[in-house]
Amino acid sequence: MLFIANFKANKNSKETLAWLSEFHKIQQSLSISKPTVIIAPSFTALEPSAIFVKKNTWMFPLYLSAQDISEYPVGSYTGEVTAYELKEIVTYAIIGHSERRKLFAETEEVVNKKILAAKSQSIIPIVCISSINEYSKIKDVSIIAYEPKEAIGTGKAQNPNTAFKILKTIKKNNILQKVLYGGSVGKENVSGYIQDGGFDGVLVGSGSNDPSNFLKIIQYAGKK
Ligand code: PGA
């Protein structure tokens, strides 16, 4: 079961380290069977986070993810952060988040280039889609995050029955693909997607701002 914390552009390095330190302290209280936890801090906080993660002992596998990745290879691309630069620090990269598609005009072509760029350096893409139409344009990835646009950051999570229809369509196409749900996930609704619905995990934005709340989401995922 995958649990992803997406900090978006909310935390600087110091705040990210404080989050990790608190999360480390409270992780022992987790009683569900081994989750896999992925933290996605800002680029500026990735390296200190990697050092912190490495030097501490964790009760479950914990990995770092970038929130985005350049579509370009290493070279003269001022301001870009490439897969080559990220590969020492992260295991995963979130690609095609709806905020990037909407606010930064990221097209399917760009998303697919980013997927290839990540894979070229053995970074695992976590590709966000908000519809089956977007899904149909994405090839050959092992993790999909289904995030309906109207559910992101609104407090209005999609009805699990609607989300399951998308999940079923994706699984019918590729049974091996891991499919996560994202969009206003909280401790009160997480088990509906995981226990009842068969999603392979959740991508959490605002619910991950506070480490103890994020830990509760992981905990409640295992409860009916
Ligand atoms: P949210 O964000 O949990 O705040 O809705 C989810 C996301 O944007 O990945």
C-alpha cells in the first residue's frame, strides 16, 4: 500500500526537516502492516531530506519523490531540474499533476517526455491523470494516481463509487499497474478507497501538511 505526501510549494527546507523529525518520532505508533511511504518535498528540501531519511531508522520503507522533473536531459536548460540531477536523491517523480497541467500548460506530449526522462535515469514515474482520456495518452508506467480535478484541494473527495469505475477501467487495461486515488483524502475517507475499493494507495496533499494527521491517514487506511 502506497501513501504519498505531496507538500506542493508549502514548506521550505527547515519546515520539511521539522516535519520529518516529528514524523520519525511518532512513526512507532503505527500499527498497520507495512505501508510504503513516499514523501515529496520541494526541490530545495530534497537533499537535506535525503540525508535525514538515510541517517534514521524507519518502521517501514520510506522513499523520496520529486514533485516534477524536467523533460530535458542534462544540458543548457536554465532553471530546469533534470532526471540526471535528481537520480542520486529520489526514487520517484510525480509527473503531470493537474496543477502543472492547468497552471503551467503541461501537455500530454510534455508529460510523456518527462516520463521518458525519468525512466532514462531509473526514476519511477508516478503519473497523475484526472480522466480516462488522459490515461489513454500515457504509456508504460507502473504507478498511476487518479486525481479528479474537482476533488483536489477542495475538501470534496470524489464519491468512491465513481472513483472505482475509473480504477476498474485502468485495471482492465493493465492489471499490474498500481492505481492510487488523490483529491481531498483524509482520515475520515481513506478506508473507502483502500479497504472497500481496492486502490493501491493514496496521494495526499493538504492532509499531509501535518505529520500526525498524515500518520492517522495511514493508520485509518487499514480500518473499516
Ligand atoms: P489534496 O491534494 O489532498 O489537498 O486534495 C491532492 C493532490 O493535489 O495531489
